[in-house]
Amino acid sequence: MLKQIQMGLRAFLLLASKIWNFICYVLRKQIRTIIQHQTVRYDVIPFSPLSRHRLNLVKRKIMVLDLDETLIHSQHDGVIRNMVKPGTPPDFVLKVTIDRHPVRFFVHKRPHVDYFLDIVSQWYELVVFTASMEIYGAAVADKLDNNRGILRKRYYRQHCTVEYGSYTKELLAITEDLASIFILDNSPGAYRAYPDNAIPIRSWFSDPTDIALLNLLPVLDALRFTSDVRSVLSRNLHLHHMW
């Protein structure tokens, strides 16, 4: 009789533990969702006639966006070094087949990335350029686009050039007009050939309080008025070694 009671108690405690872990998981996911989608606003002041005229005089620019550690962070099954705190729920999970092996990627979105894309898509033509394989990069871009049609143009690993053991992203593959294109990337090696066309950003892995994307909005708002992005971004070269 005592043995049955003990077995029943252990079963009850095991069930209670599973229920508690599930509740904690749901709470963490809700908190992450609140942080990720907290109300933010960038006040877009209506143009004066002079500002509207000046913007009409310059060409619409192309903004090239990196994915991993710039807009998102992901890890796959069997990752050795986990950069995300255990128990942190992903924003979405991708299931892809690589070399005939199914792989799951647990993807975390950088805070405010959805809002950021909403705003900059009104100012620039957006292009995704990732050094990752197309089967993965396309799936991530689809999720970030979320049927909005703002990330239609995409470039992948096969469009990169291998230099010094890293992938350099060829902006000339997108346009020959380097005055009207720039890249946002956490890796200096990615834009080694185009330092005057780059905006560096710190690598992001899991910090829920990160506001780097929001901090870029005033700069990006002003940059679209220039006739040559290099006239501004070339002044930023001293920052590239930091990232």
C-alpha cells in the first residue's frame, strides 16, 4: 500500500513539474512577445514643400539587409554553442532539408525588426543579401516579409565572393550605381569591397532590450535625401572596426 502511495506521489510530482514548466514556457513567450511588439513610434513629420521638392530631385535608394545577427539570430538542431538563454522560445521554427537531411532552425527576431521594416520599406527599395544558403535564407525572408511584398529581391551565398575565408557581398550584382545603394550588416567582411556603402551594426543574439534598429531610423530618414550615400557613409569608416 505504501509503495503504491509513493508511486502515485512521484507520478503526481512529475505531472506537476511538467505543467509548471509548460506554464513558465508560455509566460516567457508572452513576455518576449510583449517586448518584441511593444508600442514604438518614429514621428514622421510631414514634408515641407522644399523638402518634398529636394527628395524628388534624388534617386530612390536601395537598402541591402543582412539577416543573421543583423535582423535575426537562429540556431539549429545539435548546435554546440547556444547563444540564447535556455528556455527562451523562438519567434518561429523553420524546417528545411540540407543535403537530404532535415534540419530545424529556431529563429529569434531582433527587437523591433517588424516595425523597422515597415518604416524603411516606405523610404527605400529593400533587398535581402545573406551569405547563408538559399533554402534557409529564402525561408527566413518569407517569414520577415509576412506577405507584405517588401522583401521580394533576394541574394544568397551563391552571389557572394569568397575572400580571405569569408563571404563578400557584391553590391555591383544588384546595381552599378554605387551612389544609390548601401548595406546594413554586422560583419565588416561582408562589405570589405564597399566600405563607403556600409552601415555597421552590432551583432545581435538574444538581448530583448536591444534598440539598435530604432536608433538607425533618424539616420536612414536623412540619408534618402542625399544624391550619393557615400558622401555621408564614408565619414563612418572609423566605426567599422568596432563591429
